Amino acid sequence: MGMACLLHAQEQGEAKQPDAVATVTITANQTITDEEVFDEATSVVITSNARFIKGENGRLIFRRPFNAPRSQLFEGFAPGDVVFEGKGCDAGGNVFPEWWGATASDDPTSGGVNVSAINAALASVANTPLAVSLSGVYYINNKVRPLSSSRLTAAERGAIKAVPNLSLPPGDYMVEIKGQSQVTIDGIEVDGNRANQTQSAAHAYGGIIAVNSNHCTIKNCKIHDCNGPPTGGAVGNGVRTHRATEITIADNEIYSNNGCGINLYNTSSKIRVVHNTIHNNCEIGIESEGRGENYKDYRNTAITIADNDIVGSAEKGRLDDHSVLVDWNDDVTITGNRCRNSTHNGIEVLGSSKVAISNNDCENNGDVGPPYTWAGIRITAEGFLEDGRSSDVAIRNNKVTGSQYGIYLDTVDRAVIHANTITDTVHGPLMIGPRASDVDISGNRIEQTRR
């Protein structure tokens, strides 16, 4: 930074009380060749077209946030080279990826610059109350990587969008929270742009993942059109957790993805999936999948799936599956969900224990093809035999309408079916298979209005 600016700040500081704010005005490009620190008593003003340019060993630390327009301020700085820190940042505020050269436009060639700029902005606010604010649509050609205690938000519409023919390793995600804590993603749009991708397993990618992370929140987002084979079998999920704990996924709209809407995987624990709207995904609406190399050591625990609205695929020719699937979990609450028009089960439980299913509304689930075993609510081992056996399952106060079966139990120990209302099933309201034991059935209401 130029000596004139530093002297200007020092002179103003000497003339004021210790808690007064000195002002540094940047009127021309400044080349930074060492670490420069602007302390919390320094207010930075950057005039139009002035920039900080990285020289050898250049690094900037701002201990007081500043306001500036959405135009480039930092040139040549990598993630971690510009940092906001200290007590002066406690008041919150926003930084913009445009400060690092991002452009919200319809030009996919900006994808490389955009993803670098967004990641640099996220690195700059790590461990502060500041947020990175998106405005407009930013094409990206690689992964966005939030760091601990960073926030990614949006002003009006703020979206990241995959460039055409995005090249990520199969199964990667556009936004990757990896090994981090206390990350918040709030109100952004993640657009996988699958209409402009090769739709195959080799090109599958999802929207947002939290892996080996904790105490993170994904809320108020739109996540759609993530990529994979049109008929499923890949991992183009909207949102996924993997070996994560204390994650909240709330109030999102997740749709038209070539995978599950939400997938909780492999020793995920204390996960809350609440108030989401999920529709037209290629596979399961919400799956909590606690498995890895075996069915015992990778189970999910303490999972809450509540008050979500889940609708099956309406897109012709796409595979659909269950609205909710819980497989190899312990201590699960499934309550207050609306599960509609899935081609398989409304709610399925497989190989799980201590599951409470209550106050859900399951409508028109199960297609008409053989073997006619789909149900509004089903507890089953599928083909996993004893590895798929469940135990201690309570099914209370649910409404099931228009499904192939109402409630179907085939492999479970200690189940309660109480005070459910089952209406207009095709093949029967209740089915209890020979591998179910200690089943208590009471107080259910059965209605058949269709003839």
C-alpha cells in the first residue's frame, strides 16, 4: 500500500481520541507486497476503479468491514490472501464476490473466475459474522467450498449455475462443506443446469453436501436440476450429508434432480430435515441411508424428518421411488409429512430401530404393476432378509389414502399400529406378513368410499 495513505491514516488517528475512527481513502491502484493490516479503528474508503493488486507476498487484513459497490477491488489475490477479522467485524455485514472479479451474467466463460472469487470471498469471512452475498446468476465450473463459520446468502435472486458440460468427478457436489463447522447457506439457488449436461453416471453431481462436518444449516434455498442418468441409479442428489452431525436442512425447495431430493448417508447423526418442499426428483424424496461396507457400523442415528411436502416425479419416463425411505437407522422421528404420488411407498422403513411414524398424510402412493406390494407406509426387509429386519416401530395417527396397501409390515419385531385412518386402498388396508412379530393393532379407522 502507498505510504501516503498510511501516513494520512496515522495523522488522522493522532488527532483523534483512541476510540475514534481514522479514514483511509484509496484513490488509485495499490500494489500490496507484504501483509497490510487495517485495524478496527480504520475505515477504508475505495473510490471508483481503484484496486488492491497482489504483489509478491501480498496479503490484506481488514479488522473493520467496509462498504463498496459490486465491482472488483482485489486483483490476483487467492483464497486466504484477503481476510476480515477482529472485533470490528462483530456488527455483521456483507462482502461481495464481485470484489474478487466475479460476474453475474449469462456468460458461461466466466465460470472459472466466478468460482475462484466466491471461494475467496468465503475464505475472507470465515470465523466472522459477515456473509458473502450473491446477486444474480453466477456460472461456475468447479466446487464452491464454504469454510467454518462462514455464511453464503443471497440478495434478491442469488444463484450459482453449472456451466454446460460441467466436469466434476462422479458423485461430487456443486457446493461442498467438507470438514467444517457452523456453516450457514441461506436463500441461494443452486442450478445444476442438467438440460445442458451429458446425462450419465459418469457425469453425475449433486447440489450441496455436508461431509465430515457439524453444526451447519442449509435453509431457504432452491436446489434443482442436478445431473445424472435420467432413469436414476446415480448420486445427483439435491442435498446430502455424509458422516455429518447436527445439520439442519430446512425450508428449501428441492426439485428435478437426477437422484434423491435429500440423502442422509453413512453415520450421519442428529440431522433435522424440516419444512422442505420436494418434488419431481428422479429417485427418493428424502432418504436416511445408514450404511457403508456393512449394515451395522455405519448406521444413522437421531434423525428427524418433519413437516415436509414430498411429491413424486411428474416428468414422463423418469424413475420415481419412495417419498421417504429410512434404511439402517436408529432413533428416527417421521412426523407431519405429506407424501404424495410416489410410484413406490409413501414411507418405507428398512433395517431400522426405534422409529416413530406419526401424523403423516400419505396419498396415492404405489403404481399398479405387480407385485402390488407398495403401501402408504411399509416396514420391509426388501431383499436383505435379516439384515433388513426392523424393531420397535410405532405407527400412530397417520392418514393413508388411495395407495395399493394402507400399512404393510413384513419383517419387524415389536410394532404398534394405532389410531390411523386408512381410506380407499386398492388391495387392502392392513397387511401383516409372516416375518412380523409382536404387532399391536388398535383403534384404526378403515374407510372404503370407492367402488
